[in-house]
Amino acid sequence: MYSDDVDVTAESLLEIERNVSERQELLRKPMRVIVIGGDGFCGWPTALHLANSGHKVLILDNLSRRKIDDELETRSLTQITSFTERVELANTYVEGRMDGAVLDVSQEKDRFREVVNSFWPDAIIHFGQQRSAPYSMLSENHRCNTVNQNVSSTSNILSVIATVNPEIHLIHLGTMGVYGYSKAFGKIPEGYLDITVNETCEQQEILYPANPGSIYHMTKCLDQLLFQFYYKNWGIPITDLHQGIVWGISTKETLFDMKLVNRFDYDGIYGTVLNRFLVQAVHGYPLTVYGTGGQRRAFIHISDTVKCVRMALENPPEENRVRIFNQVAETQTVLDLAMLVSDKYGVPVQQVPNPRKEAESNDLEVSNEGLKSLGFDPVLIKDKLMKEVLDLAKAGEDFFRKDRVLNSPKW
Amino acid sequence: MYSDDVDVTAESLLEIERNVSERQELLRKPMRVIVIGGDGFCGWPTALHLANSGHKVLILDNLSRRKIDDELETRSLTQITSFTERVELANTYVEGRMDGAVLDVSQEKDRFREVVNSFWPDAIIHFGQQRSAPYSMLSENHRCNTVNQNVSSTSNILSVIATVNPEIHLIHLGTMGVYGYSKAFGKIPEGYLDITVNETCEQQEILYPANPGSIYHMTKCLDQLLFQFYYKNWGIPITDLHQGIVWGISTKETLFDMKLVNRFDYDGIYGTVLNRFLVQAVHGYPLTVYGTGGQRRAFIHISDTVKCVRMALENPPEENRVRIFNQVAETQTVLDLAMLVSDKYGVPVQQVPNPRKEAESNDLEVSNEGLKSLGFDPVLIKDKLMKEVLDLAKAGEDFFRKDRVLNSPKW
């Protein structure tokens, strides 16, 4: 339903027709959406996709991801343009439906409230958090700054929604990492766990017990409690998308123009594992696997990320609780991914000591029925490996720094 | 064991002897303790008690409670002296074992680290949080400021402990309010709940599912996740004391000198319910019960608070998890408390609309075996009602403001 990559068959033409009629219906009721953190790796293509789908989008971003590039002395392999330039350029492709402002919701709550009051959004999409687990573990300052930034942003957004208009739908990018990576409670459900209390023998549904692996993941667990509370007290409609590890770079809309390109991180701090492997492959650098590589993780392609967020937006929650979806296409072990890339591009796999305190290997099974019920038809790694990533990695050759590949802190 | 109120019988003399020999043993190994928030209602008498018990105490406080008095245009009915004056005076009673500094751990992490490095404590006791549920619900700013203050203080303290010395025992004042006030899961255990996962039929122990009733209570739920994470990653020994509602004002040590008196709040924002009733009784003001008064809550006398903290300090955790104690003497319904005061002092009970979103009435049963196993012998309301509170309430007559009694926000 939401796939852009269809072969031309009778069936797929029908599908396209359905898509078109859906789009037309949608264009009759476009939504007003604030995308916080819309200059980042997931936020930017999401903002583009929503604007291109007919919604009116306002990006708010504190540019922290660009500042962290300076701090870490690294940069995107792709040449991303300035925030203002990319927003202005995007506007020419989406008929004026995109706007942007530099604003830090974690620090400027009063200005944020004014913006919400004047823009009067139907929904707010919240990517406005420090998103790297290794970064959050670099030092005492990084631990505390990640907590302050991430908690304050969520708390301020919720509190302003409660003040201005509790009917605003909040969509938050969570992480599969809130569950921990184990089958301690069986297949991972979507946010809630059915239990029996031993003392009373009564059945209950509880929020899945948090088991975060880093300070970053922990802040997303704190978010969950904030969501539960604000839902209970103000009835704010909330969707929390527990996302897997994102791979890929481009979406249909970032390919509209070279200058709309998404950022591409390959370093040990911000580069996600599969993207890192592909850059290493391009540069003939061995694929560095932490420990045994037996860690099984959940993955999703960036083009699915933006579609899933749109599905959540266009289908607000109807249940009497915070809605939680696992935004996940598939699970893979890190070693399997490395072997896949290794087989295809002829670079060796190299095992290095795992900097993280985690199980050497784990099993993982994840429910993703919620988004599937809204039409999510996931792109799988084996079907779409990954020419565009390789092209972009090659294009960025001049900026590749070998010493950034293994710069993760230990914890 | 830790009781100061013993009748002189053969048995009690034996008991006293045991106490003395314990004290003597203790005096051979005094501990170095930082008390954060040691200028507040629970912090001040705790700091005094620990110093008087032979420990070396350093109070750090940002004086926020005094500033909030100015903001709310209310004040303690007792005439508390300035922070510097009370610390200096206390010192003359505790042989120089008390020191104090104005420092905000939520804002001044670097200075805090320096203090921890130079003082080199065995334990840090953390009262450094905004502690009023109604205050946390006053407005958008109060919601966000309570979250920022409370989360940053805990996060900074933990992160500094991890940096400087992960063997420092952190003792935190939590709240019974993290559990919610229901028997949804049976008798409330001490922090952890035994469950069976329905899908796998496996038995598990999980952190008790959070169900906070206010932003304030919610911050204490966030604290719990921070504790779990820092324990898992750095092995920091942590005791979280889930305290009931405190009543009473004085402890043995605050009675050493008029100028060591504890603060006494009677307003709808900071006054705890039983203390409020007593002040209302003194002024012939009807005892205002929210709703039916069927809300059952857990209570503890302030002199027990300070003893329990000392027990936790002198008996560091030995288990392989965050240690959680319910710091609770008994449970009572609000209406029963009002009737008790009404019967004794002849003032009527008046039911007013409940400003809080909560059940009209609830049952509540609480385990407090942990502290009991360390010798906690609770003072009960019916046995110790409450002459000292009345005396202090009368003494503060000049400062009583009727319009402050019902100033709680609605939520």
C-alpha cells in the first residue's frame, strides 16, 4: 500500500490506482504537522515525505546534530546543505507546504508554546532528542546532557500540548532498545505485556518492563512514563513508535534533488551498523563486528521509517491508552549482516572486543502487527541491498576517516 | 532498637544497653555523609540526627524550599533560622560534625563533583527534589520545572558517583506514590513484583509497575529507572526509600534548641494532611477532607523518618539489585484521621471537592518488612497524637493564613 517500489504488473497498477485515490482523499484533508528535530537523519526525510504527501509541515530544530559533528570532528559523508537552504529548496518541490525555524524545545518552552499557538498543529512529531547510544555513554557530561536534553524536550512538548490543546496527536520516535534484547518475556509485544500477578492470581496488562542498554535508551524509557502520565491526566492522544535500527539513506523525496540529500553517518558513534558496514566495504576496510556478532537486532529501512510515521499520523489512535507500535521490518544478527555484505563485496569480517555491556548473543522475536494492520509492507535487507548506499559512500570518499570507524566508548 | 521513647523496665534497660553498645561500636566507625536537600522538612532533622549519631555530615542545599515560600507567599509556622545560622548552631551540639554549603546539584554538577572528590563520602543521601504533588501540578512551568529539577538532580548525582567512586552508597527518598494507591497487584511489596508472563508461563520478578498520581510522583518513577540503570552498569549500591506521608515536626535533635526547630507547613501545597488538620484544629477551622476522605494512605512520623534513613545508612545493601524499602509505619484513611482529630479537639469535619484525579476510596496494604528487619519499631498515630504539633501550631498563630489552607490546584 505505502510502497514506492512497484513493478508494473496488472496488480501493481491497481495498487497504484488505489494509492492515487488515497492520496486524493488525503489532499482533501491535509494535516498541519510540527516536526521537531526535522533536520536530522530520520526527521529530515520524514518532513519531506509528509510535505510531499500533502501535509503542511513546520520543522523545528536546534541544529544539535550539526553541532555534535563539530564536537566529534566527524561529518556526514554526503554533503548536506544548510538547514535554511534545504528547507527553501524543498519548498519548491512541495508547493510551499514546508517551513522551518531554529528552536530548542528543551530550552525555549515559551517560544515553543507561541509557535504551537499560532501554527495550531493537528499533530507534533517528536524526533527532538539525542539519538546515539555510544554518544550518551562517552562521559559524565554526555550522560547528563543526554538525560537533560531528552527528558526536557519530551516533558516540555507534553506540558505545552496540555496547555494549548490536548487534542494534538503526539507521535514520538522511541526505540526497540526500551525492551532490552532478550526473550525474557517471550516474543516482544507492542509495548504492553500480559501477566498474572503471582500473589493475587489476577491477570493484568502492564507496560513492558524497561531494560535499557544505554543512557540514551534509558531516556526513551523515561519518556514512556511521561506519556503514560500525560495520557492518564489530559487524555493527549499519543503514538510511541519503537523503532529498530535504521539502514539506508535515501527516500523518494531526498532523491528529488542532490541538495535535498540525507545525512550519512559511518562513524562508531552515530553510524548505524549496516550503514557502517557498507562504508567499510567501499573502502576495503574489514567489517568490524563487536564480539561474536551474535547480537540479534531489529532493522528498518529509512524509506519505511517515513512511511510508518505517515501511517501513524493519518490514522490517529483510537484505543484508550498510549498507542505503541514496533516500527520494525525484520530481525538479523550483526554477524549475518556482516556476512551478507562480505559475500557481496568481498571484504573480510573482523571481530573486535565488544565495547558494550551486553549478552554475546541473543534471540529476539518482535511483533509488528500494529503498523502492518495500517498497511505497512516492509522492505527487507536481502531484497534491497543497497546500491544507493554504496553509491553515496563512494561519492563521499574524500571525507572518510578511518580513525572514526572504531571510536565508540566502552561501557 | 532505634526507639528513643522507652519506658524504664528491666527489659528496656537491657534494650538501652544494647543501644549504647551499638552506638559505641558505631562511634568507632563513623561515616562521612553528604545530605543533599538537608535544609528541608525531612532533610534537616535527618542531617541533625546523623551528625548527633556520630557521623560526619555535609549538607548541600539550593535553598529552593525557602524560595518557593516567597513564590507562594506562605511560610513555615515555626520560625526557622537561616541555613548558615542553623548549621553553625547545630555544630555546637554535635561536636563539629556538621557542615553546610549552598549548592544546586541539578545545576552545578562540576562544583558538586569537586565537593564529592574532596569530602569523599561513604554515602550520599538525596532529598534534593521538589517534593510537593500539588506544586508540581500548578501550571505548565511548575510541571516542567519539577521534572527538570528532580530528574537532573538524580541524574547528576548518579553520574558523578559513577565518575568519582561507584562504591558510594546512594540513599534516595522516594515515595509510596510510585505504586499508585490501589490493590491492583495485591499487597504492595517492597519495590519488586513477582509475576508470571502469560505467553511463556515463566515466573519473573519485575520492578513494580509505576502508577504515579502527579508530576511529582512521576519524577520519582523516573528516578527508579535511573537507579536500575546505574546499578546495572556501575554497580552503585542504592537504597530507595519509598516513604509514606510524613507527620509530626520535631525529633529529639530539633528540640535541642529553639533555633534548630524544623519547618512546619500547613498550606494546601506543602502541608501534609495530618499536619494540616492539626493546624486547622488549633484555629477552629473545619477539617477539610478532599472528597469522601476514603483515600487510604501510608504514614510515618518524622522521628521515624530520620531513624529509618540512619538504619539504611548503617546497613548498606547486600543484595544484587537496587534495594527498595517502604518507609511506612501504618495506613489510615484520610477520613479516619480527620475523625481522630475532630474527636480529640472538637472541630467539625468538612468535605470539599477533591482537586485530584484519583479514586474516591481505596484499599491499601503495604509491606515494610525490610526496615523492620533492621529494627524499625514504628511510632503510631493513635499512640503519639500529637501534642508537640499542637504546641508548635499555637506558637505560630501569628503567621497562620486561612486563605492558604485550600490553595491546592485541581488536576
